[in-house]
Amino acid sequence: MAVLMPLLAAFVIAQDADPVLMHINGKEIRRSEFEYSLNKNNATLGQDQKMVEDYLPLFIDFKLKVAEAESLRLDTMNSFRNELSSNRAQLAEPYLIDSDFIEREAHRIYSKDSATIGLCGFVKVSHLFKPVKQQDSEESVSKVAAAMDSAYAALQAGAKFEDVAASMQIPAAIIKPFEFVQGQAYKEFEDVAYSLVDSTYSKPFRSPAGYHIIMRYSSRPFGQYAEYRDAILKMLESKGIRSAARKARGEQLAKEMGGGLTAREALTREDSLLEEKYPEFRNLMTEYHDGLLFFEISTREVWDKASKDEKGLQKFFKKNKKKYKFDAPKYRGAVIYANSKEDIVKAQQLLKDAPLDMYRDILKDNFYIDSVYTVRLEMGVFSIGVNGWVDKLVFGQGEGGNMKRDFGLVDVVGVVIEEPQGLQDVRGLVVNDYQKQLEAQWLKKLRKKYKVVVDHEVLKTVNNHN
């Protein structure tokens, strides 16, 4: 109880500092939640009272849809709970690890590397290389040494490094420039590389791997921490640094909370208090919670309903047909890809008088042989500029488009239309407008179903209470 009392007191104080802005269906919505949504969705706009008043009905509409989803118990679905739980775990992670622990470890690694690398830095080199194995005969080794001496003589005579490598049949991958630091190569190789001046090459020398001639291109000192921070953090992530940082955070919390808690128990308690302790976390969780419900209920009530309601769409189109006009003629039909003129002609004959929504069935019934389509189609209602082949073959513009893979011939079938002849000619626009109508009707019902009460005095203090 002693531990909980300060938390309860802090919660009461937080509520006083964050008054209730509105009630929707009896549920309290505090000013901070509205401000979070307002400021996030209007980040580039001014923060005046008119913007607040304009955003209020949009926020209420959103919350009404969430209230409807909750009344239908969509928040009890396993799919919803699982996704929300997964999102919460990701959002909670930064609060349940010791970020300073990770940063300190990154600095430690940087300091260690800078101490060993800093003096000599990085060098960029390439090398002519001929391998020598331990079991090779003296004669064989002598031939390699002689070849490297000849290469060195050629370089001194002015030959290019790449040309010498080619004459020695050294693969391009071997002479490709690379950058390294001390500790990454044989000592013999490093000693020579670091002794050279930039833009110079070495005499032939031997390492445990074989004979080399090094060309040194450039060098640079070890950089500042900021240059390597991201790479170091990525390396630490791959080695499980978060687990150690989580344990460190748990130990830190256990000391703060007292009561003999283990690190794991302290983390569990902290996790359960995140919404109370951190307003930004609470707002994020509310955003995810409501967003998931909004998407599910909107899909059911508007988006899917509009796209799948063929009778409703047809009725809506006929009633509003005059609204849908073309700015320029369009082509309703298909682009045909085939490998024979016979298939092109056959497809044109079969598709010529068929409705657009039957094209796929005709294609499958007549050109699907041994699990392979002998003809491919791009179908729809095409404006100029949408498809290169339609532009060229129908409207006489441009050079055509790209061929489909594995097909060598192309042609078209369809008709030019000056105005929409049916729903299919402007389906996207009609679905969009029909969705708007369904949403307006739905919101009208929701406003009657759920009571909304706004405290306009609190509304005046939005973004103006510091």
C-alpha cells in the first residue's frame, strides 16, 4: 500500500492537470488525447482556435466510429487483441531498457578501437599477390619470387598496376582496392602498408600467405564517435545488447521501487504502469487501439460494403450519371500479348462484343493450355498516357510500350468512348463517391445513437494551458 499511495496521488494530480474535454457515449476523453491527435494531424498548420474548432467534428466522427466498434465488441476479437498486444510490446520496449547502458557500451567499444586504431588509422590499398604454400618446393617458390621481381621492374618502368596484374593473370577481385586497419592482416603486410606514403607502391615482399606488391592509395585517421555510432549500435544489437540493457533497467527499477523485488518483477510492475506514468505512451496506445477498431469497423460499414454492393453501385451510378464526364476520349478494352497472329485474331474475335468483366473468363477458357497462358491481357478503361501501346495503336501517339516477357506480338481490342457507357467505365470514381454517401449516412445514425457532450470552456484551453 505504501508503494501505491504516491502513484495514486500522482494520478489524481495528473487528472486535474488534464481535464475532461468531452464525453462520447458516456466515455471520458481528456484534453491531452485531443491535443495529441490535433497536433499530430495538423503539424504543419497554425495552432489557432479556428483550427481547433475545425478539427473538433472530425475527431468526434472518428470517436463515434470507435464507439460503434466497441459496442459490437470488436475489441474482444482475438485478432484485435493479438495485434494490439504486439504493438504495445514494441512501443513499451524503450521504456523497459536502460538506453544509457547501451550508449555507454557503444562508447566503450569506440574508445577501445580508437586507442588501437587511432594512431595509425585506416589505409586503402590493393596488391599484386601470388600465393605460396608451405609445402611448395624451393624451385616453385623461386619462380614466384622471380615473377614478382619482374612485376616490380615493370612498375618502375612505368607500367600501370592494373596492366601488370593482367599480365600476371591475377584476378580483378585480388587487386580490387580495400581498406583495413591494424590487426586485420598479417603483420608483414601491415608493416609494409603503413610504411608507405600515399600513392606509392612497395617492393616485393613475403608474408605467410605468399608474395605481395602493395599499392597504397590513401589513408585516413580514426573518426569521431558520431561517425561510427550507428554501426556500433547495429553490431551490439546483433549480439543481444538489448537483453543486457533490459536486465540493467530491471535492476535500476528494483532499487527505486524497493520491497525486495527482483529485476524481472520490477520490469513487470513498470510495464503495468506505463500508461499512468507516461502520457505520450498512453496517447500512442490509444491511437493504436482506436486506429485498429476504426479500420475494422470502416471496412465493414463502408469500404467493403461500397466495393461489393453491385446493386447499390449501379443504382448510385444511374442516379448520378450526369456527374461523370470525360475530359477526353478513353479506350475501353484490352492490350493483347501473344506469340502468333492466329492467337491475336482469335482473341480479338472472342473479346470484341464481350463485356469487360468477362475478359478474364474468356482468356482462361480459350488460352490456358497445359497450365500456361498463350495470351496475356492488360484490360481496363485507358486514358491517353496510361498505356504506351494504347497511345500508339488507338490514339496514334508515342512509340508504344514494353512487351510482356516471353511474348513477341501485341495488338488491341476494344472501343473508344467519348462518355461513360456504364459503371465499369468510371468504377473507381463511383466507388469513392458511394463510400462517401454510405459514410455520411452511417455517421448520421451514429450521432443519433451516441450522445456527445463537449466542454467548450476546456476546448478554449487546448494548446493554451501552460
